[in-house]
Amino acid sequence: MPFVLYQAWAFVAPGLYKHEKKLAIPLLISSVLLFYLGAAFAYLRSIPRELSFFVATTPHGVQMMTDMGSYLDL
């Protein structure tokens, strides 16, 4: 997302006035910051809880394979 925002900014910025650029810079900085905060929240809070839920609700007779090597090893 930060790369996409940079590309959009590089496209739009030459056509903006100085006062418009001053208004858009905090928006761009906050979008990148919120993107990273959301990714950290998902990695640290959301995904472990979801994974523990799926492990707890795995039916008997089904093997829970959470190891990435198991997914990639065909």
C-alpha cells in the first residue's frame, strides 16, 4: 500500500497548488502509518486468536496442518 500511495502521489502532486500539497501530506503520512498499524494488529492480535479458534474447532479425524512446510511440500 505505501508503494501504491507513493505512485498515486507522484502522479497527482505536479498538478497541485502548494496549499493543496500541504493539506494532502498529513493524509498520506497517516494512511501509511495506519496501514502498518493494521498489519501489526492483524499479525499480533487477530491471526493468533483465529488460529487458536480453528485449532479448537478441528473435527476428530482431521489433521491440523499449520506448518508452512506442509502447505508447500506437495
